[in-house]
Amino acid sequence: MFSCTKVHAFAYTHELNSQPASTSKTTQPTTHRHCTHNARPDQVQQARLDPCLILGGSSGIGYAVAEGAIESNVASLIISSSTDPKVQDGISRLRAAYPSKSTQITGHTTQLNDSENLEANIIALLESATEGRTKLLDHVVHTAGDSLKLSLIKDTTTADIIQAGMVRYFSVFMLAKHLPKYVNPGAKSSLTVTTAVIAEKPNREWTVYGGYYAALFGLVKGAALELAPLRVNMVNLGWTDTELWSGMSDEKREQTRQYMAQHLLGKRVPKPEDAAEQYLASMRDANSTGTLYGTNGGELINR
């Protein structure tokens, strides 16, 4: 799966640009996101791969995973987000970047933070994505999130706790519950979800979120056992520069970027494209289930 003979380890543009200039007059290949072959984004190989649904695919890490899947010649791509404008914006940007794949890129709106209708919304999304189970999926990725409401334990209410987990935990659970009916049977198919290093290295005011992210460790392993041969994995994210932090002032966000660039071991600001590699690896490896992938720039050991 996701084989592309002209793609070598999905190397990034910035990595290519960091290489010493050659003394010979060879032409450097044109790059785009994950591709390193000498071609435009719409000139990817035509080997047919498998349908992929990305919850949270209109922005941030989910969008980067969508790009990587397209560049790996996914047969069809469905993105999902909380509002129709977000879905349409994501579709438009992907179609503009990959015009030859335009007809294979679609999207659906779904609300994952609605406690009363969450399960029904998950079912409706899966029904729409598979056209009433007539076109089963092979890969589902959950990167969806919502705005953060940080608070100390002493200031946190029961309502705060429940709402914080709707998208990050409860929607993952309901997705795992219903997904087996909507994917092709066998180890080829996968569900990959998202946790964060805050589960292992806590910060003040993050306790509610750290609790849910820690709970995902148990959920993923249990789901991998119960839902086999469907594979279930998760990606453990460190700080990544995405739209999740758009609530910050520009000054605060830039301060955070500078801090991360100084304190992470790679001495750089982590990008969505970096994290996307882990989700792609989970999809590609048919022997990987109950597995924790990680990308954190050494955050767990250095901060």
C-alpha cells in the first residue's frame, strides 16, 4: 500500500534544501510536500490504492495526511470537518494542488462535539463516506480536535470534563464501535487515531486533556484486540505548529514557536508534514496494530 517508486521515504522539501549544493550542474528535482520525484503535484503515478477517510482532514495534521495520501495515489479520499465551509475549503485547496485527482477528493460535514447525537453523527458520516456501504473504506484517520479550554483542577466542572472528551475520546470510541461494518475485512484496513505527549509529560491546566489522551492508550490496544483483523494504531504528537493554536495572539504564538525551536532537540519548529509521516506509516504497514507511533522532537526527554 502507498507504494510509489519515485517517492523515497516521503522526504520533505526543507530537508532537500538543507543538503549541500552539488558542484556539478545537475538539475534538482521539483518537490511538493511529501514528494521528491521530478514531477508536478498532479503528475503522481496512477497505481490504484485504497479509499481513505480523514476526520479533521480540512486543516492541520489531517490536511497534511490527506496530501500524503494523494501523493501516494490513494484511490479516493474523503475528508471530514465540523462545518461545511471548512470541508469545502479543504476540498478546494486539495483539488487546486492536485487537479488530476480532483474527482477522487470529496468531503462531508460531521459534528463530533454533540454529546446527544454523537453516535448518530458517526454512523451518518460512515454511511455517506461509503455511499451506503457500497464502497467500503480501507483506511480511516482521526485527527479531529476542537478549541481548548484549559483550567486548573480546582476550577474544572463536570461539564468541562465531558465536553473536553467529546472529540478527543468519545468520538474515537464510537468510531471504533461502528467502523468494522464500513471497512474491507482483513489486516489491510486500518484506523489511526491521535494522542499527545501531554499524557506522559503533564503541564498545569492540561490535566483534563492529559487524562483523555492517556485513556486513548488503553482504548487503542483494546480496540486492536477486539476489532482484529482491522488494525488500530495511534500517533503520539508533540507540539506541532497547526491551526489548533490560532486562538493565541500572534505574539504569543511566535514566542511559542521560538521556544520550541530552541528547546526541542531538532532545533526546529515541528510542522504538520512531519507528523503526517506517522499516520502514513500506520496505513502502509499491514503488520502494525495496537502500535504507538510517535513524533515529538525529543519533547519527552528534553522539556
